[in-house]
Amino acid sequence: PRGKMTRSPLWKTSAIAKGGIAVSVDAGKTWKPVITGMGDNSPATSIVMDTASAVGERTLYAAVYNKGVYKSTNDGQSWKLCNNGIDSNIAAFEITLASDGSLYLLTCPVPKFMNGEKGSAFYTGAVYKSTDGAASWEKLQVTANDLLFPSGLTFDPGDPNTLYLGCWADISLGDLIGLAVAKASGGDERIH
């Protein structure tokens, strides 16, 4: 999901946001929703499994675009929201589990919709780290001005402290909040 999908204040509501997690036990022939604790209004964009967790009780982490991070400790049969330390932007896009057990979360830039109205204010994207299994998150300082448009993260397999972060160099305000809204609030501009 990117700007054009979040330009309406309704993008987080159950009327628009549909999705969740599903599991297949027959190589993808059939699928069963496993959304207890998250609901069917949870567009999941990324999921990782802790391979050190026990078979039959796998620990899973999911990025849900309109809600934040969910964790399951029972093979996805139930989920718990784990947003402690994540700021108001809960447009969780990608979650990565490094080989040392650290979790990294990317959030996307999205409009703020002050008082539920369209406008030029927006949340920047962010990178978060958790070292306690998503019980808490710390926002990482990636740029001097906190303006960030992350799109992917991975780590060096030989050194989990070495991260590689892919980002957009800039974005058009019109792409993020809508061209008509940008023009009405001062004009379209490149944000970088």
C-alpha cells in the first residue's frame, strides 16, 4: 500500500480495510483464515516466523497495515497486538526477524487526517527495533530530520548488526495526500 491507497480518511476503517492471515496445510490447495484477535479488517503486508520456536507452537509476527504489529505464539491460531513504543503512524509495512532475534519494523508515510479531514499533514515513515519479542519497540534515528520513506530492510547474514535499508529518495506531496488536496493547501512539492 502506498499514497493513493491511503488518501481517504476511511482507509483504516473496517468498511475499506479487509484482510488478515490464512493458513494452508495442503500445499496451498485450501486456505483457512486464522484471524482470532486481529479480525478480518487487518490487511497483513508481511509475516515472519521465529524458526527457533517449537513446532506446533510457532511464534509468528505480522505487520498489519492499518493496525501495527501482531504476534502469535500458537501457530497463528490467535494473535495479540504489540504496539508498545510505536508512535501514531501504525501503517506497518514490513517486519524482519534478524538472525540474533532482533525484530525490525518499517512503517510507511501516510496522511495524518487531522480531525478526520484531508489536509497536507502527513506521518513520515519509520524504522523500529524490538529486542524483546515485540513486547516493546524503539524508533531508530535513521536520518537527521526524521523524514523517511522506507521500502525494504534486510540484514547481513554474517553480521545481524549490519542492516541494509531501501528507501525512496523523495516523494511528491500530491502522491502522498492527493494532488487536489496538495494544490488546495499550497501546491504540490517534492518532499525529501
